[in-house]
Amino acid sequence: MKILVLSLALLGSLAWAQPIDPLLRPTQEPGQLRYSFGLSYAPDSLEALGFDPTLGPFRLLRVDQRLSLMGSLSYNLDERVRASLSLTPRLVLRQSERRFADQTERRDEADLSATASLGLGYRLAPESLFDPRLSLGLQYPWAIQTTASASLLRDPVVLGLSMSLTDPLDSRAAGLGLGLSTGFVANHQVSFSLGTSLVFALGGLEAPGASISLLTSYALEPEAEQEVAVRTTLSLRGAEARLSFGLELGGLVR
């Protein structure tokens, strides 16, 4: 779960870069309020062999249906400082069967959880070629995350790089995240981006996590920066791989 939370937080830092004009880097106007909503679906299945002391050997079949709903708001306090708030509830529907030689046991389960974050971001040098930024966030499950990021615009391509350090406020190990993203602006309405991330648990025994995400965006109202996007993400952790599909909508409130 921690690797997943760190990966989501890292992807959030990559998404800090706003949709860009084909020629200009976007400005951060004071008083701007931006929203984003998303829905993602990730199926998963498992097949394994096991042994029950009473009933003997069995074959386990399990299917998970993972649904996530994301909502976030960000507000520009001035040309350099931005505040953000996000909430992501998740629902896992699990169906499992244990098939013994003479009987089958079936079980249906539902697990509801949520993650949230509250953060502040600061643009160190808005006129710089790399537009460096620092952000500090408080997350739930409780942790503090510090992120440094930079981007490079070369019309019509934008490159992004980020590094984050997450310090849980409990016994969990700290995590280090590295991310790289690239985006391509096809025209004033269509853009594509590809993001990759690696997350390492510092001092823990958890396997590193990785993800690759492809985002295709279409501008509904370019002046209001309203757009709809389709995201496909491949997440890896140890020998486990998971593919998820998402639909996102975002833009300016004012």
C-alpha cells in the first residue's frame, strides 16, 4: 500500500505542469482556482495452490476489481505560491474461490480506503529556463512529502523531472521517488504525455515500485483550459504487474 501511495504522490508531482500553449510556458495568475476529477479501473487476478489442514490441498482463484475516484483543487495564492488539496477514495471488490477435491468455497469481499493530501508549492524562478519548483505536502496515511521538480520546454515538447522524499509519521520506512515525464503538443486541442516513476523504500524490505503512464488529452475549451484525458498506467512491484485505465476531467473554475 505504501508503494502505491508514494507512486500516486509522485505522479501528482509530475502533473504539477499545466497544459501548455504550443509556444509559451503557462503563467500562474493569482486567484486562479483549478479543479481535476478522475475515475480509474484496475482489474487483477491471482491463481495459486494452497493447503488447508482440515480439507487438504486446494486451488485458489481470486479476481479483484479496483475502482478509484480522484478529486483535487489547486489555488494560486500569487505568481509563485500554490495551495492544493486532493482526495482519492478506493473500492476493491474481491471474489475468491478455494477449489478442493470434493467441494468449492466462495467468498465475496469489499474493501474501502482513501488517501488524501494537502500541499504548498513554490516556483523558485518562474522566468528560468527550467522553472524549478519546491513543494511540501501532508498526506494521509500520515506522512510528509518534500518534492523538487523542474521542466524544460522546447516547442512542441516539454520534459519534466522530479525527485521526492516521503517521511511517514509512523513506523513505516521512508521512501525516495524519481520521476521523468515527456509531453508532446500535437495542436491547440490534442496533446500526449508519457510519465515514468521509480519508488524505493529507504531502510525497508519492500520491493521497489515502478510505473509507466500514457496520457492523451483533448481540450474542450482552450481558453478555460478545460480538457478531458484518457490515462493508461502499468504499475510494477516485485513480480506483480497491474494495468489500470482512467478518465480525467479538469480545468479552471475562475
